[in-house]
Amino acid sequence: MKGILAAWVLILISPFSIQAQRLDHPQLKIDQPSGAKPWTNRNINDKSGQFQFAIVTDRTGGHRPGVFEDGVRKLNLLQPEFVMSVGDLIEGYTTDTVELIRQWDEFDGFVNQLSMPFFYVPGNHDLTNPVQVKIWNKRYGPTHYSFIYKDILFMALNSEDQTKGSGKGTISDKQYDWIKNTLAANAQVKWTFLFMHQPLWVQEADPARWFDVEKLLKDRAHTVFVGHRHHYVQYERNNSRYYMLATTGGASPLRGPQFGEFDHFVWVTMTDRGPILANLQLEGIFDDQLYTEKTEAFISKVWASEIVRVEPLYTDNFKRDSIRFRLTNPFDVPVTIKLSNGFSWDMKADLPKPEITLPPNSVSFTSLDVELRKSKSLESIKPVRVKAEVAVKDATIKSDLFIPFEFNVAPLKKYQVTKVNKPVVIDGNLGEWQLPYTLPSAEKAHFGIAYDNQYVYLAVQVNDSEVIAPAQSTAFNQDFVGFVLDAQPLAKSAADKGEAWFANSLYFITGPEDETGKNSVWDMSESEKELLKWKCIRNGKGYAFEVAIPITYVQKLQGNNWQTLRLNVVVQDKDSNSETKRVFWYPNWREGDNIPGSGMFFRK
């Protein structure tokens, strides 16, 4: 009983003990408040002997220009204490001394840009013949060596010490003796790292004394790093971990980390418990100028220019047609646009011109040819996904910009909004309405739209057996009905994606009346909401919503001879015993499944 009580006491007091712990460190100056503190109870992570270094891997064997150089720049961003290598630094495989010196001069030019030491390790491309060995010895001295840093032994080995070539690496007797003596002389170090080029433990050819080296390492805390095969693999071997690294610019299918094929360097943090490794993919390391205000201004200009705009296809019947894209280059430099399309079970789709280069300050058109696979209603046709990659070169930006655009396209039904002969009374009684449009779920909501000389009218009947609209609840936490009305001209409203919470549209949401007769309202159209006349009341089927929108709102955007209205309706169903569901008539314009131009009504 006493032990149990003690355990409960510990459980009760431990959170307070953690909160009250001071954060102490000789180099840290911080105000220590009494009681709870806004930081965790971990010590500053600067343990004695802890450090970081990086390892680059194969640059050559079919090198891809610029990749290794990019790695150098990114190493300078991360500032390891030094950089190791695992060979294949030049293409080599020649006895032409002039060419070999040129290749080494080029490589030295790269690593001399590092702001920390770089340690060379030879690969089969670096040492294939006596001429290459002679040049190495003259430029860099020994082909194998060691050093100690913070009580850690680093050993750079030469798997090419008999210059037999790829898949035939060795550790010669002479090098073995050196390894044995070096290990014996440093028996008390905390850890041993070995770096060489070829993975001698998996090659078919005899690796000479390598397996003897492994015997020397068996009872020692150690880690081995190699390259050569341009493919990342971690091995559990010899009571340790051995790593075959991928590439830092060498030839590779680059199918991704899941296949072990990627450009990277290894970031090693040495701790008192051993090394912690992180593989840093070059594509994911960026400097602080990744995105500057100049870049932001330029990309905003690209987005605002609507370089790619869908011109929706409105129809009453559809079998085969084309959906046109307007391509606009507002810049003083050429713009290249690459188009591609996905698959649809409902339509065949084809892009006759998948790549187009627009001259400066020009407009062009292209189209997606679409054909119905089998007879379907227009509303049920699933769209085709079209991707457009826009390439723009601008002198103020560090590199070429590839800006992606994506669109869901499909033939769209040409809806009509009809004029009524007498004003609609906004009372929530929908007896005078026809409600021909249905939201796509269980036929629980139906709506209609009309207009006269004074107003645009919208009515929605929501069929709901359990209406939840508690007093004091916000609209988003109860049953609600809402709409978005975009009265901009056709081309603008069709392309609008509802940015900034439908900044260019009228957006309104309300719940049905609660038990006190009040509605919970949420809208993002403060300047217009006082103009609306609306009612949302409960009825025998659920609840009804009716609203009148001044026609002056439409005329302000399109003029007296207005032609179109783009509309979407949304209903949220909140039940006590099931998940809350929110349904739009057409996909939400602000989300990725938006269909440009959907929900367009034409004035009749």
C-alpha cells in the first residue's frame, strides 16, 4: 500500500516538477520566472564531444553537370564541421594526363568553394591505372589515411589499391597491415568511421583482405560508408551498420528515395550514444532567398495575368466538342506552356498541341478535344484534369520559374435564370416556387433562382428530419444553408476561384431560426449584407431559405444589360448521431476540385 501511495504521489507531482525546472547553462542568459515556464525541461543540446559532419557520394560515373556544385552550395548553407567523401570524384578512366589534370582542377575548383575542410577518398573512376595513381600521389599524397576528431577515429580507405576496376575492389596486404596497426594504436576511441568507395562485402570478385578487416572491427563500435552502385542501402552487418550511399550528381534513374535513387549527402551528428544520420536530399535544401519579395511580386503578376484561362463549353447537349484555352503572355520575354491531361471514364480527351511557346506580349489559343464515351447527363459527367506548366524567364529572378496551373474541365450545362412577373415575397414560404435544382446527396436540398427588375431571388428547401440550430451557436456549428453569387462578367466569373473568401462575390450563410426566433449568420460580404432581404425558417420538411439580392449589385458589375450569374449553393447537415456533412451544388470554387465556370446561369 505504501508503494502504491508513493507511485500516486509521483504521478501527481511530476508535471509540476517538470514545469518548475530551471533551464540552466553557463552560456545561457534568460529570465527565470517563478512557477510554470514557457519552455520544456530538456538541457541545451551542446554535449561535449558532439559534432556534425557531412558525407558526399558519387559525383561521376555519368555525371550530371551542376548537381555536385549545387551540393557544395548547400553544404555551405548547413555549415558542417567538415565534409567526407566516398570516391568517384572525377570521370577518369584514361591515361591522358592533360585530361586528368583538367578533371582534377575542375573538381578542386568545386570543393575549394567549401568553407570547411574536404577529405578526399578514391573511387574506381579516380584510380584505374598507374597514371592516375601517380597524379593522385603528386596532388593529394597517400591514398589511405586516418585522423582523430573529438575522440572519434576517421579512416579513409582505398578500395582501389590494386586498380582492378569496378566490381573488383580490394584491400591489399599492405593496406590491411596499416589498418590493423591504426586500429590497435587507437583502441580506446569512442567510435570508428570507415570510408571507402566500393561495397566490398557484396561484390562477387575476391576483395582480398576486406573480410579480415571486418574481423578487426567486430568488437568495435564502428560505421562503414561506401558508394559506387549509385543506390542507397543500409546493411546490418558485423554488429554494426554499413551504408551504401546513392549519388551527389552521378548517373541515376532518380526514381526517388523509396527506390534508393536520389541525389543527397549524409548529415551525421556524433553523440555520446553513437552517430545519428540524416539523408538530406539536395532538392529539399534551400537558401534564405528561396522566395523573395521580388519572386513574390513576379509570381503574383503571373497569377494575376491569367496566362492560362479556361473558356468553358456551355451546352444543352453534348457528344463531341472542344474546350478552348486562352493563353496570354503579358511579358517582354517568351513564355513556354506545357499541357497534359488526365483520364476520365466519361470522356476521351486529347490535346493536339501539348506544348506552345508564346512570343512576348501575345495571345494564342489551344483546345482540349473531348468526346463522350457513353450517354450521360451533363451534370453527371466527371471532369478531366488538365495541367499546365508555365515556364517564364525573368532577369530579376535567380532561376527559371516553372509555375503550375491545374484545371478540372468538362462540358457544362447552360442554365437559365427566368424573369418573374411579380415580386417574390421574402417570408420563407416557398409555395410559389419551382425548385428544379438538387444538391448531389440524398436529394435533401432543392433550390430555384429567378429575377425581376428589382431583385435576384434565391429559394432553398432543406429536407432535414433533425434540425439543429441551438441558441448562441455559430452558423458553422449547426445546420446551415448558404450561397455564393458571382455577378462579374462571364469571363471573369468563370475564372474566379474564390480567392480571399470570395472577395469578388456575395457570400452568405445562415442557420434556421433557433427557439428564440433568431438566426445565426456568417458572411464575408460586409459591404453588401445590409442590402439583402432574407428569411430562414423551420417548416414541416426541415427549413426553408429565401433571399432577395438587389439587381443594382449585378448592374454595378455588368451594367444594365447584364447576361450571366454564377451561383453555388451549400448546405450543412449536423445530426446528433452522425458525422456533420457539408454539400455544395458544384464543387467549392476555392478548392482543388473546382470546375471553372460551373454553376453559370444565363439571363433569359
